[in-house]
Amino acid sequence: MNRRKFIQSTVAAALAGRSISTSALANEPVTFKLMAQASLTNIVGPDFPATPVWTFGGGVPGSPIRIKRGQAIDVEVANDLDVATSVHWHGIRLPNAMDGVAGLTQVPIKPGGTFRYQFTPPDAGTFWYHSHINAHEQVGRGLYGPLIIEEESPPIVDRELVWMIDDWRLLEDASISEDFGNGHDKSHAGRIGNVPTVNGRFRDVVKVSSGERVRIRLINASNARNFSLSFGDLSPSIIAIDGQAVTPYVSNEPIVIGAAGRVDVIIDFHGEPGSHLAVVDNFYRQSFDLIKLVFEKKTLRRESLKTPIALSLPKLPEPELENSLRKEVIIGGGAMGGLQRAKLDGQWMDLREIASQGYVWALNDDVGNKLDMSPLLELKQGQSVSLSIKNDSAFPHPMHLHGHHMKLLSIDGEKLAEPIWVDSPLLMPRQEMEFAFVADNPGKWLFHCHVLEHHAAGLGAMIRVLS
């Protein structure tokens, strides 16, 4: 099993511009303020009205947060919306009380209220933050932003970009369609939009120079859409997946980024001055140009840089496979899924009864209709776990484990030559993956599908780690 197959079946955007100052000493907390607020943004260009959105800081994506590895952060989130919200720090190993899951790890931030998140991210990498209450609507309205933890010794590049990829379901007047959480989205592929964007802009243009080396941090912030990106004649080198370093390699296939996933690439741009090419997505039947790259008239250099591009490999607790607790998890439900019956609140019901209450998915025949339900796993701190996840349904599922990273060991029974650390692996229909991790972070942690409509319709569970 090579990495190419993994990328095709699993994986995750350049914010040039707005950022929050991180002028603080490394041993002092870096303070940030985020305001959840209604705003307007021009997504589809000047010929259309601005789109009413919800944002962290007034723009889409929300205010970028960037610190160095080992720096503590202190984030005050104020809520200026008319509904409650919260902030989850996706992919970060942090104390359970800071995880941001309203109803499980904290009380919701009510309208007019505030909440302070204080933690020290232990890992460098590409992460993001987003609302975690009524997420299928709040994320769909724009409540998310990038969280970048810088390495001590990053690769030498001419420029770094963050491309936060999303798709929006817009009406003809460029307003957001209000059909959040409808039955079709819940039972099928989720809320797939009609306007894909990079950093909140439809078919944006990025200027590059021939000979320029650029690091691009790709973040998939969409509710449900998976992306499969082709870069034309360019050869992106993949250096990290889900924020964790991998041995650099060039994929000969499009780079697949599942909902909530991230991929870091380094590209040496070479092209004729004045020429252009499109980054094309072709995950679904109809391909489209996601963004246009235009080569400046001036060439930066004739040959690529010779400096190394590898990141320091992850320093995560290594699971003991021989002494691990083994657990099989089966994803069932949805349209054409074959699920006949499942347990809702501990009672067996047929699928019709469950669907009448708004649920169509189950993990191991249990419908995740609440956050603080009986745990799928109850583990001792420091215990190693071997987890087999089988997607017994007709749709892809990016499965996100909060507070931990999992080591991907095999896909459909084939061992990976180099296991990869992930937090949001994308399981394709009828696919099975094997993972292992150390339950070293005490608390109640969500494990759920990051197709947000699927989670709302029952595809979630809780894993409890006892201290």
C-alpha cells in the first residue's frame, strides 16, 4: 500500500492578508479576540449582491490565528449573534474542557456572552477552528477560520499560502439557501453546494512567478464536499496530512481532501511568463476550475531550490499493538445503505421509526442522537487502542476523533508501507481502515462523521478516557 492510494481515499486552503498579531514572547500566552457576528461578504463577484454570512471577525474565513509551536494561547470568544455558539479547535490535542463542544465539554456561549479558551498546542501543523453547536448550519454560514502552528524550523519557501476551501449553497440573489439539515442531505452525501470557493472567493486568481517555491496549506472547511485537486503540469510535493508531517512525496494522482481534512504541499512553480493554468476539482461527476494561477511576466529563478522540504516527523505517543484493546466500528445507514434497524435511546427501532425522528445513521447499530450518550469506548489513560472502521454505506464519511490523532495502519487489509497520523480520515463506500492510538487525553471526546448533516442525523459517538 503506497501513500497515493491513501490520498485518493482519505484526505484537506492561502489566506493572504488578514492576520492577528502574535507579538509575544514564546513563554507568554498569545492573546486573541474572536467575535461571532453577522456580516456581508462578496462571494461571487461584483455583479451579484453581497452574501449575508456569520463570521468570526467579520470575514470569511474568520480571523487567522498563527502561533509558534509551544506557545500558549488565550482566546476570548464573544458572541454577537442571536443564537448560541462555541468554538472547536479541530485537530488540536488539548484539555477536554477547551475542546469547544457545547453540551459535552462546555456550556454554549449565549448571545451577548463570552468564553475564554486557554491551551498550549503541542503539535506544529495546519489546523482550523469552527463552531460546534448546530454545526451543519453555523459552519455552513461561515463560522470557521484557520489555525496555524508554525514549526521551529520550517522548510525554506518564497511564500506561504493558506487555501481554505469551501462550497456554498447560494440562491440566484447570492443569499444562502436556508434548507439546512433537510432530509435528502442527511440521508445522502450531505450539504453539497453550488459555489466552490477558496478563502471565500469564487474562481479567484492567484499570481505566481516561474521558479517560485510556495507552501500551500489546504484546509477543507465545507460541510460535506470532498475535493480532488489536479494542478495541471505542476508536481505538488505532499509534506503533511491532517497537520502531521509525512515523508515528502509527489502524488501522480489528484490530491483528495475530505471534509475537515488538511494537506500541506510544496510546489515549485515553472511556467511561461504570462501563461495561466487552473487548479481543477474532479471528485464528483462534473469537474470545475477551483482557482486560476497566472504566471507573472518576471521569472524569479530558472531552476528549483535545492533546499530540503521535509518537516520533522510527528512526536505522538506510539501505540503498543500487541497489548492494545481491539474494537470494530461499523458505519451503517443512509439511503441505499441496507440498515434495517438500530437502537435509539437504547430501544431497538426499525429505520422508518428512526427516520421519523430525524435520524438515519448509526455506529454499531447505535444512533448518536445526543452528545453525552453511553460511550462507544471507555478507556484507561495511556491505554493503546486498535480500531477497525468499516464504512458499510453508499457514501463517503470523514471520521473525526477529537483530542487525539490516530495512526492509519491499513486500507482494505493492505498495510501501508509508512503509516500516517490522521484525525479526519475519509472512508469511501464499503471501505475498511485500521487505526491505532494511545488514549492519553482524559475526558469525554466526540468521534463522529464530519459530513455535518450525517452527524446531525445520528452518525456520532463518544469515547471516554478515564484519568
